[in-house]
Amino acid sequence: MPELLEIIHSTRAMRRLKPDPIPDDLVRRVIEAGLAAPNPSNQQRWRFLVVRDAEAKRQIQRYYARAFEEGVRDHYLASPPPPGVTQEQYLRQLKAVTYLTDHFHEAPVWVVACLQDGESPGRGAGASIYPAVQNMLLAARALGLGATLTTRHLRYGAEVDAILGLPPDAHSYAIVPLGYPMGRFGPTRRAPLSEVVFDDRWGRSTSLAPASDQPIGASH
Ligand SMILES: Cc1cc2nc3c(=O)[nH]c(=O)nc-3n(C[C@H](O)[C@H](O)[C@H](O)COP(=O)(O)O)c2cc1C
């Protein structure tokens, strides 16, 4: 198994997945990694739905695709590439995002991360569930499974939560499609460290920047 930092730097959004089934043992280990995450007072108000039901996935994919048509695609087309990413890489990202939109329901398993957060959750609620989601992404990578953190369904959150039978005091926060990847892992591409890290005060250059401060992941 690759070492932890190698896993972290190569855990990118794996949007092209094979529809082949994946063993329950791997799904269990991914979720166990999620359950190890920090959470407020260790209350563990999270719940995880393992969704294999083709009809439910298809219904939710329609909302996911609708949200893409209603704004996500135009946003991609109108935005410059993000920091550390070339125009060419950004167009490849849009292709992969489009692929996942069309094939979302074909991933053999989704893990839907939910939180029992009450009927009107506050602004910080996501902090109680996203550490678990990140742990699951890293575990999936370590086990050779592809995964993506997705939240686009939240544009139709009430409809999706109803399809999945959530009670009124619980909400879904992420859908993580899991499957064997078609492509290779990593590297993630990010802005150079000096652009986002300051020493002591906002805007002050950091002494941590390496001499050849390049976009992270650029050399791969
Ligand atoms: C809060 C959040 C929501 C996201 N939602 C989606 C999504 O709905 N669909 C998708 O394809 N990717 C989604 N992503 C993945 C990001 O697009 C991805 O992490 C980013 O482009 C960087 O790419 P990389 O992780 O492959 O390096 C989401 C990521 C985060 C953190």
C-alpha cells in the first residue's frame, strides 16, 4: 500500500469509473475510515447510506444532470482555469465532470454521507461530516478504488433526501460514487504554496516557500 503522503497527493477526483461491482469488504473498509474521523464531542451524528439501488441512483442522477444543465456547465465555460491549472487541464476537467454527470448512476456503489443535524442546520454543520468524507476518499484511493466528493445534488437536496427516505432531522451532505477507476490516480494540481500561505499577517510572504515555488503537482 502506498504511504500516506503519496496517497494524499494522488487522491484526485476519479470521475470515470467502471460499472463492475466492488467487494463489500472494500466498501466496509472505506466507511470504517470515515467513522474514524474527528467529529464534534464524538457525538457521531453521521449516517452513511450505501446505495446500490439502480432506480434510486437513476432518479438522483436526473437531478444531478439537471443542476449541470441549469448552471454548472455555464459556470465552467465562463470561468478561467483555477490556480495551478492550465487551460488545457481545465478543459479536460470539464470533460471528466461532464462524463460523471452522464454516468453518475452507473457507479456500482454510492456512499451518501448524511448528518442528523436537526431541521434547520446552521452554517457550520458540514464541518461535522466532511472530515469523514475526506477519510473515505483517502481510504478508497489506498484500496485502489476511484471516488469523488460530490455535492451538486444539494441544489435539489430536498428531493434527493426524499428519494433516500431521510427523516426531517437528517440531511445528505455528499454523494461519493465508488468504483474501480478507468484512469490513473493523481497528482492533484494546486497553486504554489507562496500564493496561499502567509507568515504572521495576511499578505506577508512565507519563508516556507521552496526555492522553486511551482504549482503543486505541476511536475507530474
Ligand atoms: C465541496 C465540494 C463539492 C464538490 N462537488 C463536486 C461535484 O458535485 N461534482 C464533481 O464532479 N466534483 C465535485 N467536487 C470535486 C472538485 O471539483 C475537485 O476536488 C476539484 O476540482 C479539484 O480536483 P482534484 O480533486 O481532482 O484535484 C467537489 C469538491 C468539493 C470539495
